[in-house]
Amino acid sequence: MEGIALFVSIVIIVFGVLQIILFFKLWGMTNNVKKIKRILNNKKEQDMEIGKTVIADGIKEGDLVVELKTERQMRVENITNDGKFECKASGMIVGVFKRNEIELFNKYWDKK
């Protein structure tokens, strides 16, 4: 009987030590998540400074969009500082549109 008790005690001690090691490993990984989050936030801020970042539901410079009122196809030429989209069609500037006036080409036709 003493042999079984000794064996169970050793197993419990090893299990406890492994639990403590696992706890500190998980705690260390949370620090890595904080670093990754900080890096991604910095990347997002840099993209916004350049003006090439995805603004307002996935529309960025160069994307093909549709004007909702007339169903005219255009390409986003520039995104202004106030979040409006300057669009071109047939090589000419068509106008400056708010986000609620245009939709991505693929999304628009998928809805219909």
C-alpha cells in the first residue's frame, strides 16, 4: 500500500509542477499578444498617414465602385482627408462622393 501512495504522491507533485510551468507560459503569451496588437495599431496608423488605408467599409484607392443613384461604374482615384472619395470614369474626374453614395462594384452586383 505504501508503494501505491508513494507513486500517486510523485504523480501529483509532477502534475502540480507542470501546472505551474503552464501558468507562466500562458502569462508570457499574453505579453506577446500585447506586442502584436501594438504593432498592428502602429501599422494601421502608418497606412492612414499615407492615405492608402481601407476607409469606410473596405473601399480604397484604385477600387472599382458603383454610384448608387445612377449605377455608373467608376474607379476611386483619391480619398480626401475628410473621408470623401474622388472618382474617375473614362479618364475624367466624375465627382467627389460620400461613402453612402457609392458601393464596391462586386458587393453592389452581388446584392442584386
